[in-house]
Amino acid sequence: MSEQSETLEKRFMKGFEEAIPDKGTRQILLNAIEVFAKKGLAGTKIKDIAAKAGFSQGFVYNYFKSKDDIFIKIVDLAADGAGNSVQYAAEMQGTPYEKIYWLTEAFLCPDSIAMQHWRLIMLQATTSEAIPEEAVKISKEKIKKPFEHLIPIIIEGQKSGEFVDADAMTLAVTYFSIIQGLGITRMQYGKNIPFPTTDMVLSFLRKNPSM
């Protein structure tokens, strides 16, 4: 992984820590994500989250009233984090392709919080009827944030000749669909499954991928 991608990955986690300063709350949320991903919202109980986090049920209830409250908080963080992760890359010094390359490399990192957790939770929030109404509302309100930061990079790359001449929104949708799909695959099969390289993932976007 490049130095720039490592910087982005660290910034992902820093953003999470800034959003949730309390360590206990962070530990509950991070472990709850794992439980929700494996059991789904309907199959998850507070005792499952508490056991995974190494806490008592009473301790978890000191922070959250219910598993729905935990899930809603995760979705809110996921929606903000998805947009912020692209914004962090957009603010870096480099060409449009370099910025997206570094972002993708950070997403593909096996331990990336953005890759493993946020994308899957956002997908669940927009597709399952069992999801709390508040979670669906948050996801719908913030779903455009990543596109708002990625599309300008794509347009800039098209102007410089780095990216193919196609509708920028379509290219952005394609990019996030690939990233989200890879995130779900990693959650289902673990870190050891063979993954495409960053160059492979971005081959659809480059005007001259062999160069």
C-alpha cells in the first residue's frame, strides 16, 4: 500500500474517533457492526453485541436504549463516513487518477473500516424492510454525499485526459457499486479471499488503462 493510501486509511479511523470520542461507545459500535453483518438486524440481540464487545448487557444499555438505537447510530456514521472518505481523498495533492487510486487502495485494505463496515451497513439500510425507519431516512438523506465529492474528481480527470469520456454520474455509480460489492464479498468470505488489484478495479475508468 502506498504512503498516501495509508494516510487515508488512518484518516478514516481518525474521523470515526472524532465523531465518537468515547472509547466505550466506539467499542460497542464496532462490535455491533460485526454482529449485525453476520446475524442481520432481526437476528441480533443486545446480549450478542455485549458479548462480542466484552461488556455486560447493563453496560451497553448505559449507552443505548435498544439495538435499533445502535443500528441507527451506525447508519448515521456510515452515511457521513462514506462522503468524508471521498472528501479526504479529494483534498490530497495529486492528479485525479492518483486521488481515486489512493482512495481505492485504502478501501481495499483488509482492515479498512470504510470498506468492511460502512458500505455494507448502508446497503442494508436502503434495501431491508426490517430496518428502522429513521435509519432508512438518514441513509436516503446522505446517500448523495460520496457522489458530490467523487464526480468533480472524475470530471477533472476527463478534462486532463486520464478518464474515459462518459457520463460522470454513471462512472461514479459504477465505482461505488464495485467498491460496495467487494465490501460485501469480504464480509462474507473474510480477509484471505483473493481480491482484484486497484488497477483492475479502476480499469473501466482509465482512458488508456495499459499506460
